[in-house]
Amino acid sequence: MAKVKKQSAKRSAKARTKNQSKTKAGPKRSQARTKGKSKSTAVKKSTAAKKSAAAKKKKAAAPRKLPATPIKKLAKKTVKKSAPSRGGAKKTVKKTLKSRTRKPAAPVTKAPVAATTTVSVAPAAKPARKPAKKPADKPAATAAAPAPQSFLSSVVETVRAAAAAVLAPVLGSAPQTHLFAEMLARVRGAAGAVLGPDADLSRIVVEPPRDASHGDMATNAAMVLAKEAGKNPRELATAIAEKLRDDSQIEKVDIAGPGFINLTLTADVWPKALRAVLEQGKTYGKGAVGAGHKVNVEYVSANPTGPLHVGHGRGAVFGDALASLLAAAGYDVTREYYINDAGAQVDVLARSAFLRYREALGEDIGEIPEGLYPGDYLKECGQELATDYGDKLKAMPESEWLPIVRRRATDMMMAEIRNDLARLRIVPDVFFSERSLIEGEEPDPFATDLPVARPADVVAQTIDALREQGNVYEGRLPPPKSGNLEDWEDREQTLFRSTDFGDDVDRPLLKSDGSYTYFATDIAYHKSKVDRGFADMIDVWGADHGGYVKRMQAAVKAVSGGKAVLDVKLVQLVRLLRNGEPVKMSKRAGDYITLREVVDEVGKDAVRFDMLYRKNDAVLDFDLAKVIEQSRENPVFYVQYGHARGRSIFRTVAADMPQLQTDAAALRSADLTRLTDAGELSIIRKLALFPRMIEAAAQAHEPHRVAFYLYELASEFHAQWSRGGKESPHLRFIIQDDPQTTLARLALVQGIVTVLASGLDLLGVEAPDEMR
């Protein structure tokens, strides 16, 4: 994306967060009634006949809302803009992003990116200043459930079958739907029974109540359907509640506030929920909300002019965890790195490497001139150039040696960047060269997933296509309202009509010397993503690039005819500390601490978890001393210790109760009704929440939710362990004279370690069996 001209501005992770909230249209709901309904909810024919003609007319004329399939939303939020690079910066200013919702789109057929994909830019068949917004197709309704069958049961079975059909190609098997999905189906079934089969039930959600004393689950059904139903929310909630009270899995239904419905489930639900964890194992939590839709997540994308720093590392970890989260939710994800190997910054890199080449030949180069990269990391490049070319390069004019040195220096830096990423368990699927868009060459010999032969100057072709559409013109830009005239030029220039697509001002595509602006190459790059079949794109950028978001979103709308959406996730800077004091700069990098140095000191697990234990738009204080403490105050230790403690319980049982069978089959057949303690039931409720948490975090593009959840689960586990002390020995996980209760509690422990391991894996963190 936009490259930063200054040395300190190394382009950090660009990955975009399109808060994807994706919900399925439910099947048409049967209007069959169950016997024994109360008079308050029975609809008598005589009453219906007396309804006013005006009321009927109003209801018939009311527009029907379509289910969201999928909705991608960028929630309104305030982030701090830091300068100058996408990986982090020094000064901060506030930047607000306006909320944006994507219209429903048809599912994209799942297909891997071919190794021979080429970038092509074809003019649009029909020129247009503004892309027309196409109305969403009305989803086909599913046949109503047969009347003889229990209505709510038929709904649940329909949801299970649909989930199995979607998940089979994604996961290789058809796992069961989770508890929250089943209860959502039951709530939608009850609402459909009240409102009829044509009601739009897609906005209904079922979630844990904010106050646990209010029940096990809460739903907004009455609140979101009241307007469509022509009733006040509390009146509608009363009618829906009556339907839900007939459900065999719901013990209690309460109506709170203006119309929220709180549900308390029956006791027999929780053993089933734990058994689902034991039966599904590693697949527990993986879902179908993504339905195989293709998503491109681009992150890191730092300029190949130096080693990655800790700011780049935060964007890399965030983007990688977000990609894993989306994949777990059923999306077809491609991880991408954009190599900024064109422009002035790589020429500065080449001149810096040439200086080190002269040094390797024995020349005294003195102090590194201002404007060149001073770090020692280029000494190796200079030595290799001296070994391979001797003094031949010195005899060449700059126009001849510059391409040679630039290619060598870029290749070496990309190899180092790949190694640094691999140390954090980050391996992008695609490395895409910016220079290839301009010169038609592939400068990165490692990028086997991109073709060598490409059309020359794709950027020019993209500009020509936009010009044919009427979206590029020659004109003058007015002075900026801010009064900052540093980058403003009062001249006739080639401009993109970005204001037609939601931007604040039209944007230049060519510099005064005729070369492309960063924005022009970024348009061509995102056009290549559209050509590769990505209608959903996420870019992870440093917070200092907040001002670049609207223009790129405008460009994506233009090159895709409004069919693609770019969502940008801004990652704030990292303040590196040691015992609360700022860390000094690195000798190797010259002006910052490298990511490699941080990983070497504290380990990849501490780096990844701690960077994900804060929201991406919050400044992160990363203390090198605190992230390796073995205490509850260190989240990564506390969660990993939870997994290790769980595994240690099994080792203790094997030593103390060798006759007790504790294999997977034995745990699945344990009598889980013995788990009646409040702490045990609270843990099971937490385990039951895991799949829904994955779905919600994926839709919101917020991997920090996984880290928060794991810490809370580990905390409940450690607390339950502590409760089984001298004062309450009956709560211990191992009771030698009660093997059946021990087996039930071992099943609970197995559920805990299964979910902790799965969650840590999503974050790219190890789940150790022992803590040393």
C-alpha cells in the first residue's frame, strides 16, 4: 500500500478488518401450533377477522428485510494515528472511521489461487462515473417443516443438516452444531411461529447475558422484530417467550427491560455440551459461518529496506491470527505479503548497500551519509557483492550498477524478513511484487506462487481502464483546507475521481516527473486481487496510515464495479520497555530494536500472545521483563500453565490409579451428571461458549477476543483447582475411592485442555504439557 518516504517509515502490516458479520437465512417457519397454548398467545379467528383494513394494508405494504449474507461491517471507532510508518510511530492524533456496511453478496465458489495466475486489466464494458449499486438477490425460502414433527426439533435438525453440508468440504467431516447455534435455531423457530414463515429472522442473536444471574443465554429477538411485527418489543417478547417455555431444553424464560428475553437451560443440557467437546476434539469450535467465502488478508508488507522491527511484528502477529480465526470460522483465506520493491526507498537501499560494498573492498567509507540506511545489516550484502563482482561494480556508472545492487539487496532483505516471520510461525501464502506491476518482471526468486512472465506496466493499463470508465481526468486540485501545502502542487495533473466513491478529495496518479504515485500502484495491486477472485479484502496497516483508508476503499469500489470491499485494520504502535523503562536502540538496525532481537530474548509465544492480548487499535506497552514472569499477571504464562496443569492431572491419575481407564472412549462414556458443583458447571458453560466466541471474533475481525477468552477459562480452571484444598477435599479432581466421579472430572479436565490447546493454536502459541 502506500509507501513511506522516510527511512524510519518502514511499511508495517496492512491488513484490513472488515467486521464480517455473517448470518444465515433460516428456513421458512411452520405456523403449526402446539397444543396447550395459553389464551394470551392464541390467535382466534374472530379476533383476526376484526382487524382493521387499514392495519392490514400497512402490514402488507411494509418492506421485507433480506437476511444479511454476508454483512461486512467496519464499526465506528476511534484510533490513534501514529507517524511515520505502518508498523508504528512516535506522534499520535485521533482518527475516526465511519461505519460501513457491505450489501449482501452471492457466495464465491471456493478455488485455490493458481500458481500461474496473471495480472490483467481489462477496460470495463460500460463506462460509468459511479458504479451502480446492485440490489441483493432475494434468498430462496426453504420448505417449512412437516406439521406432525415437533416444530422446534425440526428447526434444529434443519440447522444441523445445513451446517454439515457446508462444513464437510471445509473440515473433511460434519461436526455437530454447537449449543448456541442450536438455541439460536430454537429462538428463531419460536419467533417464526409467532410472526409467520415470511418473517426476517436473520438479525436475531443468542448470546451470554452480561449478568450471569439473569440466566444462561439472552436473545434480542423481540427487540429486532418488533417494528416488522407492528408490536411493542415487550408485547412481542411475551408471545415469543410463551413458545420458548414449551421447549424441553429451556427451564425458565424471563423478559427483561424493554423486551430482552433471558433463558435458563435445563440441567441435562450441560453434560451434553461437555460431551460435544469430548466427541469433536480438535474440530470443536470450528464453524461454518464463513461458508467457504474467499478472503484475502494482506499483512506485514514492510518495505524490504531493513529488518522487521517490533512494530512490524505486531501487525504480522495480528494479521496471521486474524487469518487463522477466519479459517476456523469457515472462510477460504489467503495470506498475502506485498513486497514494496519499487520506488525511491529501494534505490536508497541499493546506494546504502553499494557503500557497504566499497567498505568490503577495503575503502574507508567514514560516517554513513545522511539519507542512507546506517544499520550493520547491510554489511553482509556488501561482502557478497565484493565476493561475486570484485571491483567491477566500482567501474560502472550508477545507472548500470544500481539495478544489480538493488536486486541483490532486496533479495537478501526479503530472505531475512521471511526468516524473521518464520520464527513467529508466520508463513504467507503469496508474496506479491510491486515492481512486477510496473516492469512485468518477478524480482523475488522465492515467489514461486507468482508467474515470471506478466504484462508490462499493469499500472498504466489500470489507469487507462479507469479513464475509459470516466473515473480518471486531467485537472487541478484546490489547496488543502488544512493549509498544509507541503505535498500540494498547483498544476494540471492526472487525477482519480475518488470523491465519486466516498473519498474527501480526488487523488493524483502521476508525479510531476511522470512516475506513478504510490496510490496508482496500490490501485493496480488491489485490482489484481479482484482479478484473482477476491471480493473480500482485509489489509492490516500501521495506525499512521489512517488517512489513506478512504482513498483505497474508493479505488477498490472503482476497479471492482462496486462488487468488492476493502476493510482496513489499523494497528497501533508498540512501546518497547524493560521494567518500565524505554529500551535503547539496536546497534544492528541503527535506529530501532529488531523483531528478531525481541523474539530471541522472550520467545515467540510471549511475543504473539502479549501482542494479541490488547485490541489492535490500542497502544501496546511491551515490557520485556514482565512478559516472561511466571505469575497470573503474565497472561501467556497463566494460560499455558492451565494447559500444563490439566495434562499433569492425567499423569497423576496414571500413577495413583493405574486401574482407571482414562482413554478417549472412557472419558466420553463417563457419567457427566456427577458434575454438579457450581464451579464445574461454570467451566462447562465457558466451554460451550467457545464455538460462538470463534464465530463472533471472526465476524468482528478481533482475534484479541480469543486471548481474553483463554485467560478467563484458565482462570476458572485454576480457581476450581484451588477450591479443592484442605477445606473442600470433595472438590478435588482426583478422588481415589470414587473412580466414577474422578472419571467425570477427568472428562471436564480433558474438555479444558482441548479448548485451551485449540485456542492457543489459533493464536499461533504452543500448548505445553509441562512448564519448565
